[in-house]
Amino acid sequence: MKTRLFLSLFVALLFLNFGYSQKKSTPQKIDINGVWEDINSDVRNAVAIISEQNGKVIFSHYLEWKGQKFVESGIGKRIGNTIGYTVDVTLPIKDWATAGTHTLTLSEDGNTLEGTFIDNKKRTGKIAFKRVR
């Protein structure tokens, strides 16, 4: 009798625990790897390539402004849907900054990154990208 009662309680607890664990879910992390179009005004042929592995983000950015080419790249990290990285400019435009920091937030649908930059000349502004591939 005691054994049967013990087994009944054990099975009941097992099913309760199984049912509870099925209700738990963790949100799916959106993949940011790929090609992103720079959607800021006044730039042409503007594209970023983002690579993420285990929270480490590698960012490369090319754009043209009034016929001048600009290239920057940087490394940073991702925490949740916030991406932050520092950049160094490897192909500058005259009078533009040569380094900076970007902080971007990934949209809920995973198709845009929007945020701000601050450069080594203490200028700040908005920066935004939309997913291409």
C-alpha cells in the first residue's frame, strides 16, 4: 500500500514537473550576421558587414559621401539586443573623425539597427542600418 502511494505521488510529481518545464521558454536570439545597408541621409553605396560569435561583434563599414570613400571597422560586444563597438577609420574623409563608438539597438523584427555614434571630435549623431541579407 505504501509503495503504491509512493509510486502514485512520484508519477504525479513527474507529470507536474514535466508540464511546468514545457511552459518555460527563452526568447530566440536574432542572428545579426550579414550585410546591412546604411540608411542615413547624404551617403551613397553605404553598407556594413556584421559578424557576431559568442557575443563578440566585428563591424566593417563602407560609404561614399560627395564622391569620397570612407571605411571604418571595429570590435565590440552584444548584450541582448544592444550592440556596442568602437571603430577606427582606415580610409578617412577630410575633416571627418578617425575613431568613434557606435551603440545600436536591434528592432524586434530583427530587420533594423538604430542608435547613436560619438566620434573622437566629440560629435554625436544618429546612425541606422537595415538588413539586406
